[in-house]
Amino acid sequence: MPTFVNSERIFQDALKLMPGGVHSPVRAWGAVGLSPRVIARGEGARLYDVDGNSYLDYVGSWGPLILGHAHPRVVAAVQEAASRGTSFGAPTPGEVELARMLLGAVPGLEMVRLVSSGTEACMSALRLARGATGRPRVIKFDGCYHGHADSFLVAAGSGVLTQAIPGSPGVPPEIAELTLSLPYNDLDAVARALNQYPGAVAAIFVEPVAGNMGVVPPQPGFLEGLRRLCDAEGCLLVFDEVITGFRVGWGGAQALYGIKPDLTCLGKIMGGGMPVGAYGGRRDLMAQMAPAGPVYQAGTLSGNPVAVAAGLATLQALKQPGTYKSLEEKGAWLARELAAAAARRSAAVTINRVGSMLTVFCTGGPVTCLQEAKRSDLKRFQTFFQGMLAEGVYLPCSQFEAWFVSTAHQQEDLEYTVAAAERVWSRASGH
């Protein structure tokens, strides 16, 4: 039987030193009734905890590790960059090369600025939208998470949902009331909000594939409708592709669905596991940013050379022919076979997938918005999570998160995952 003595000892120490024992709430395992495993290392598709237990990993550091853990190409790039210095606070050749690669890949990017996180990218894009339009309000969607900036902690996604926090103390109501949060996939609600506040909405922020209430794809016509409504109202369409960028395809969700936003926020994969983000879009909008224009944003570690090196190595590997075809096939196979296994064991689940990201919702009905996602049986999810962990499969510790398949996952890993899930569902049903 595996033991977790070291994990438990370290976590008990952490509880005395950090709020909740973690540096990000999504790492806490309270929602699944366990203490988190403390990780020592990762290799390929596997994680190893401080007690030596091995897990098949579908978290992938919450999305960035599309090549798996410790990919040799990324590790070599980081080591080589660090050997020259870890930070300069000055321009470097690598940041120009990464910017050029981003612009060549993502349709909506004409200019880009690097930052240090997805949160920073979204908060900067919102400031730019307000500055460029002179309008104060923003529309987002229930269950979509755009980082922890004040304006976005209204009906936010996975972390807030998992911790059962309705919003966040510390956000002044004067700021919160400028954010209109609407049901995802509901164009009529957007049209009504724009009619209610004519000329006041600076931007509509959307995850083109929601990943923070679990994976929820856009319904046919939803993204196209948002584009039309923004054009008619004169507000900006902002795609938060922090998760979907380079995950659902080389050009992100905007390339997959053929919709060009005015601004795009990126993170995760583009940094290869290092802290990095970016925002960019139309040239006339980005020209509003200081020092070219009046809208201010800065960052000492923006374009950090080590993070840039990791990002470049990751994107260069992803650009190899057949990479996304293979990821699509792996994701499709896993979702299909999990659904078949659930059906064999009479487990009421709904599986949503786009590319190599998926969620197994513990509900039998469709999931197209937050309200439907919240119908999931959280007690049943807890049982499923614990069962899969006992089988050596490491899943996101929240019903409202995505699983991520990497290039490091092999067919035998996927087959093991399906067999493990079927065993867990079989035990739960008493079969």
C-alpha cells in the first residue's frame, strides 16, 4: 500500500506558514476530502511525490505542460538561458523572437506585449480596452475566470467555485458593479445588456472555450454572435486564450473557430511551464500602450529571458508536423472510451472535450453553461477523484477544471486511464 507520510508532514508544516497551506487556492484538496500530495519531480506524463508514489498526470501544471514534464528540449533551453543570466530588466533578442512567433501563429495579433502571468495579461487588456474606448463597463460570463484582478472576481470560475466563495471580500462594490456577468452561450443576454448600457461597455471578455467551469465549448454561432454585437456597439471583443492558446490548435481557439478578436490574452503554454503571459491585438489599440501611448502598464520581469527561452522551445516543438493531429486523436479517443466505460457501469456522466482538454462532469445532462455545470454531484466527483488517485491517476482536484492530455501521454497511458475509471465506477455502483 502506498504511504503519504512525507506529504502529510510537509503539508502540516505548510499550514503554519501559508494561508491554507498553499500558494494558490486551486492546489488545496479540501473539496476532495484529502490533503494534497507534495510533488518532488515530474517526467513525461508522470508525477512523483515526496513519498515516491508515481501518478499518471492529467493536470500538467494546470495546462502549460503540453509536452509533458521536464521535456529535454525545454530543460536544455532553460539551462542555457539561465547560464547567461536570469534577468536583465532590458530588451533581449529572445523576447523579439517570441513576439514574432506569437504574431505569426495567432490571427488576432498585430502587436503584442509580454507580461508575467495570465492574470496580468487580462487586467492589462481590460485597462487598454477602457482607455481606448473611454468606457467603464465590461461584460464577462458566469464561470469564466480571467485572473484575480478586482474587475473579474464576479461569478468567476474554478477556484472561486471550488472554494464556495461567492466573489471576494476586498473588491469594492463600485468596481464590481462595473462588471456585468452573463450566462455563457447566451447571446440574447448579451444583447439585452448592451441595450441596457448603450455606449458604456468597453469590452466583452470571453474564454472562447470555457475551461474554468470545466470544459464548456461555445455553442454554434455564439462566438460569431459576440463578434457581430461588438461591431454593432463599438466595444471590443477580447478572447482570453490563456488556456486555449496553443492548446486547441497552433493559432488557438480563434483559428479553430475562425473568429478574430480585437484583443487576445495568452499564458500557460506560451511559457513552457515558466511564469509568462502576453496580451496583444490590433495595432491601433496596442499603440495606445505606454511608452507609445497614454495607457500605462509595466513589469520588471516582463519578457524574462529564462521564461522566453522555455516558451520558444515549447512552441518550436509544437510546430512540428502532426503534433496537433496526434493530440486531437488522443483527446478524442480518451473522451470516447471514458464515455463508453461510464455507460457500461451505469455512471451518469457528461464528457465535454475540445482538442486535448476535457472534463468528466458527474451529471447526466448537457453542460453548456455554469448553471448546468453546477448540477454536477460533487460528492460523486470526490469519490471519483479519490478512486482515480488510488489507481495512480492524478486529476484536477475540482469538478470545475479541465483535464489536459500532453504529447507525452502514450496509448497505453490512455488505456490504463480508461480501465482505472471503469474500475472506480464499478466499485461505486457495487457491480
